[in-house]
Amino acid sequence: MDKQTLIKNLNGDLAGELAAITQYTVYAAKANGPYRPQLAQFFLAEVPDEQGHAQFLANKIVALGGEPTTVARDVPAAHNNRELVQGVLKAEKQAIADYTQRAKEAEEFGDKGLAVRLEDMVADESGHAEEVERILEDWPL
């Protein structure tokens, strides 16, 4: 794993975190119905974690000599509460896969600290995904 590839891949992860911040913010606004207050609060409560991940990634990219991206990944449209929650679950699962791969790359690159921090981020995202799965568990189709 060379440094430029690692920086490029970390920038992809940063784009994902920027999208997550947007996704949670917009989805909180779009939540409707009797569970709107709970869903909006759930979505907004996740923003600080994603923001922390984004800041860590941006700092690491700069430390490696790169330029952090300012462009988020696309946020999928959602038209009802179930689609909002499903969209969040899909994004969390993508983050888990991305950070699992990135931890392997960081290990290969020889940056143990980065690998450990990425594994911590896998744990964070896994916790988010599990919570979202529980929300969807008995949701009517």
C-alpha cells in the first residue's frame, strides 16, 4: 500500500462521512408521522459521531501530505420514514465495509495507530447499524 493510494481511499471515506452528516441532517427534517420526534432526534444524535469521524479523516489526510476532499458522496433520496431508516442502514453498512478494508490497508502501510482508529470507527458504525436494524425489526412493510 503506497501513501497516495491510502490518501485517495481515506478521501473516499471522508466523502462518505460528509454524506452521512448531510444524510442524517436532511433525513431528520424529512421524518414524518407519529414517530417524527423520535426519528428526528435519533438521526440528529448521530451527526456528532459522523462529524468526529470526518474531522479525524481530514486531519489524517493532511498529516499524510494530502488534501482533504470537500465533496460528499451522493445522498440517496428517501420518500417515507421506512426509506429514511433503510437508507441510513445501507450507509452504515457501507462505512463498516470501507473502514474494515481501510484498517487492512493502514496495517499494510505500517500505520498501526491509523489501523486501530479505523477499527474503532468500525465498532462505532457497527453500533449505529445494529440500532437501525432494531428500529426496522418490526416495522410493517
